[in-house]
Amino acid sequence: MITLGEGDTPLLPAPRLSGRLGVEVFLKWEGANPTGSFKDRGMALAVSRALERGATGVVCASTGNTAASCAAYAARAGMRAVVVVSAGAVARGKLAQARALGAEVVQVAGTFTEAFRKADELAESRDLVVVNSTNPDRIEGQSSAAREVVEQLGRVPDILALPYGGGGNTVAYAVGFGERLPRFVLGEAESRADTFASAIRIVEPVHRLEVGGVLKRSGGTCVPLSERQLEEAWRLIARDEGVFCEPASAAGVAAVAASVTAAGQTVVCVLTGHGLKDPDATGRLAA
Ligand code: F0G
């Protein structure tokens, strides 16, 4: 098992946010994972299984966090890592991490969708295992977060709120909760093509159909968010609760703030990544 100590992240009560929103808010602080994002849960399992099957290298397309995580676990496993990113679209901290951890960074001129295509091509031509969320081991590893939430809270929350980029995390939480799903409230950037929340700058979510199924089964909803709503939620998380997350991570809280929720419900908002990942965006927002 290739591990860096991922998982077991805090579930923090958020009293001031709760007062503001009229519901009982808890923050699942996934920025506390080894590389600063929730991706480590699934990457630990995906890289371990790839190694077990005799692979010598892994590849992924990424808006940055998957790349950093892939680089870290591959280094730990003594494997080669190739990460494909859309040129100029990745936050500084994430790129620095991926490079520092020894990954080969391939930049493509185009969107995340083009990067995905390129990663598939490289997997074929260089015999690498794809460790995007299309790899079932990633989803299985990531599903541990849902079981952890239930353990920490002592029950399934009424609502689970999280950012929606490609949808892998949504699918993973649904798998982890199993039969008894909380209501899923997803926040996505209204302007997916050019949101400042670069982690979720994804025009074509690869898990769109499965996410539709999860929303239907859980009676959930997906809220398109303006840049301003994302910014305001990000600021509240920081100033009300002392948690410094990256901009995309605020989407769950923003979606809860923007939707009608019965008073007193228990809401777990997943904060997916650390604020230090994206010093340019967070520095600008804090100014
Ligand atoms: N929050 C953060 C911080 C992310 O990095 C991502 C996705 C999401 C939310 C959305 O999760 O795609 O499972 O719906 N990041 C991927 C990456 C795309 O390459 O790091 P999703």
C-alpha cells in the first residue's frame, strides 16, 4: 500500500456560518490531506493498484490537484508520473508541487477536455496507467470520505454540499454513502469555461450522467454560481471560521447559501483543497 497518511481529515463545526445560513454547518476539511486536496484518497489506492499490477508509470489530465497528488504518490511508489495540463490554466502552487515531486508536466494548448484526450494518447503510446477519476480505483479510494463523515457525525447528514467540476467526487461520495444518501447540493461555476476557480474550470464534466443519477436518487440539486457568489462564500469560510481553502472549494457553501434549505438541517460542506495552492487568486481576493 502506497500511502502518505491521507484521510482522517477534520470535520469542523462552523458555528458562525451556521448562524448566518440558519442550518447546522460542518466543514469537511480535505485541504488537510498530504498534498492539500481530497485527491489523495483515491490516488493512494489507484497508484497502489497500478504498482500491484506491474505498471511502471501513471498519467493524468488535471486542473492541478490531481497532478500534484499523482506526482506525490508516484514518487512514493518509485514510478514515473506524466501530468497533462491546459497551458496557463493551473494555479502556481499546484504546478510547483507537481514539478517538485518529479512529474513530467506536458502542457497542451486547449481546454481540460483536450488535456484529457492527450493523457489517453500518452497512456497508449508510453504504456502508462491513467489515474483520472475514470479509473475505478480512484472512485473507490475517494469514497472513504463519505464513510468518515458518517463516523465523525454519528449519522448521515441531511445535506452534503460540494463543488462540481468533473463530478468524480460526487460519484465517490454517493458510492461511500451507499443505500442511504444525504441530499446532494452541488455548486458549479456558472461560467465553467473561464471561472477564476481554476480547479473546476471544466466545460464537459466527464461524470455528467452519473451525477444526474445521484441528484435524482438523493432529491438533490445543482446550483450554478456567479464569480461573486464563489468569492463571498470563500471569504466567509476564511473570516467566519478560520479555514483557508482554495476558491473552488467554496462552491458547496455558496450553493447552500444560494438555495432554500429547511432551518436546522445538518449540512456537511466539503472543502476540497487548500488556499496555499492558488496564491494568485487568494491573494487577489484577500486584497
Ligand atoms: N475542488 C477542487 C479543489 C478540485 O481540484 C476539483 C477537481 C474539484 C473541486 C471538483 O471535483 O471534478 O470531482 O467534481 N479537480 C480536478 C483536478 C479536475 O484535476 O485536480 P470533481
